[in-house]
Amino acid sequence: ETGVTQTPRHLVMGMTNKKSLKCEQHLGHNAMYWYKQSAKKPLELMFVYNFKEQTENNSVPSRFSPECPNSSHLFLHLHTLQPEDSALYLCASSQGEASGSLRTDTQYFGPGTRLTVL
Amino acid sequence: AQSVAQPEDQVNVAEGNPLTVKCTYSVSGNPYLFWYVQYPNRGLQFLLKYITGDNLVKGSYGFEAEFNKSQTSFHLKKPSALVSDSALYFCAVRDRNNYGQNFVFGPGTRLSVLP
């Protein structure tokens, strides 16, 4: 195990539902990430938090809303999703730097949440 | 902009034979380079990274990779493949001169080691 847990592991939701994905890291890291992994497509970085501040938002639709209440927890709130949002959502953490640079960081990934939108 | 290419979707190798998974990159400055592996129903696991120094980097599970600046490549290698090495392998790059950039991952290469 990598020290990064994600719940739930599987989620099926309708397009009108509201749900949240949870990520928790037990590594003492200060940076956390959300990625989307779809079949036949490269891993897509969605959001980055460094010391609880959001530092990256890669043009993600507003139906995805991240929350980072502390350095150990990261949430992804979902509402009015589309079927094309079905994917594996991966959380990762890394050491992070107060200076803001994450360039040399090794990321540690959770097992992912398999999301299906009906 | 930075990008990563993994020219082979699938690599098949017999157990005990050497394996190579190819990666080429494009960055405006100098790169930081990473390899990750993903087993079925699992998240990505870090294998190795090149930051600076020796071009040959040794990592977990007997894997190594060689940074070749002139060919802009960072191929992953292992002298003797195991069936348990069968997985999806991702190369990733970060531009060391671009302060705000995060990872760009390649599309992945599926490695199958045949007994």
C-alpha cells in the first residue's frame, strides 16, 4: 500500500445526483492531486493543492468541485455529471514545498475510484 | 509546451528476456523524468526518476532507465523480465525551467511478459 486511500472504490450515479469522492494520505505530505484516467486516453491532471492552496485547475468543468480542508484530506464533489465523465479518478500526494515548486516531487497514488455515470 | 510519447501501445516479451519500454519527451527547457507502473485495479506506483547527475537511473524491482538528452529519450529497461512485471507503464515529464507546470503523462504502454 502507498499510504493513500480513496473511498469509495466504486461509484455508480445518475446525472442528477450529487456525490463526493474522498482521498486521505497518511504520508505527511503537503501536496495533493486529482487525476482522471479514461480508457484510451492519457492521464489527465485535474487539480493540485499545495499547502492547502489550489495551484492548478486544468480547465476542469465546474460540475467537478475540489475541496482540501487540510493537507491530509482531499475531496472531489460531483454534481450533474455526464456519461463521458465515467472514468477512474485517482488521487495522489507528494511532499510539496512551501515555495510552491512541485517539480521534483514523487507522487504517491491511491487505488482510485471507478466512477460510472448513467 | 511539454509532451511525452510512448510509441508502443503494447510490448510482449518472453520471461527471462530483457525488456525495453520506450519513452520520448519534448520540453522547452531541461526535463525531470519519471516512470510509473499500474497494476490491474490499482493506482500508479513510482518506479524511478531522473532529476540530475548520472544518466543511468536505477529504480524499484530491478528496473532502470537511461536519460539520453540528444535523443530526448528515457527508455525503461530490465535485464530479465518476470511474468509479474506485466502491467501498464507510464512515462511522465516535468519541465525544470517552468515553475508552475505539473506532470504530463504519456499514454501508457502495456507490457505482457509471457511464461
